[in-house]
Amino acid sequence: MKNNDLNRRDFIKMTAAAIGGLIGTVIGIPSVAYLLSPSLRAEEDADSIALGPLENYPIGVPTRFDFTRTKVNGWERTATNYGLFVFRKSESEVRVFSDICTHLACRVNWHPDIQHYISPCHDGHFDITGKNISGPPPRPLDEFITKIEDGNLFVTLPPFKRDA
Ligand code: FES
């Protein structure tokens, strides 16, 4: 009788442990996978940014284009705003400049009346090709590598520095 009690007690303990282990596994594995998945996920791949049809950009007139890029690194999300100017020199020749002033990173604006990009912070001036021409900016506006595919314009991030 006593032997039977022990066996029954052991059986109940083992069954409870097995059910507990099973519940732990069923709940635990997906939970751990959920918590770890952001750190295992590959970084978002979108170094090429679509700027739309080239024909949207008039020849000879720098045209502004803004976009926000969100980078996901593990649990961390970082949104970066980009502003750029598309300068279409001819039917097929196009250059794209960053709107970040090379002095202290204010955003430049295009002034068609004098054909300059002007940084409002310290009156830095750049010509239509982004070359620094007056004020404190030490070098031209950064430029993006461009690609035209099926009539659509793309730029590659990040922009590159040009020589002074
Ligand atoms: S930040 Fe542009 S001139 Fe100083």
C-alpha cells in the first residue's frame, strides 16, 4: 500500500514536471525568438533611393526632393531626413546635391533670382553646380551618385564629399 502511494506520488510529480516543461517550451521558445529577432534581422537594405521619373525635373532648374530614411539596428530605429537638389543639366545629364551646407550643416535653399544656393546661417553661397563661391563654406556641396533606369532617377546613399 505504501509502495503504491509512493509510485502514485512519483507519477504525479513526473507528470506535473513533464506538463510544466512542455508548457515552458511551447511558450518559451517563441518568446525568446521574438525577443532576439530584431538583433538577428539583417540591416535594412535600401542604399538606392528612387527619385521618380527624370522628366519630373525641369532642365536647368535645381529642384528640391526630400525624403526620410529609417534605419533599423536591432531594437534601435533611427530616422534621418535628407534634402537634395536635382540639377538636370540636359536631357540625360543630371547631378544631385545635398542641401547640407559644408560649413556647419545648415540647410541651403535655392535662390533662382541670383542662381545660388544660400545657407541662411552665415550667408554661405554656392553656385548652381554646388561649388562654394562665397562665405565660410570650405568646400562644395556633397553630391550623390546617380543612376537612370528606364527613365527613372535613383541616387545612392550616402552622398560623397567633393574636393574644395
Ligand atoms: S552653416 Fe552654412 S554658412 Fe555656416
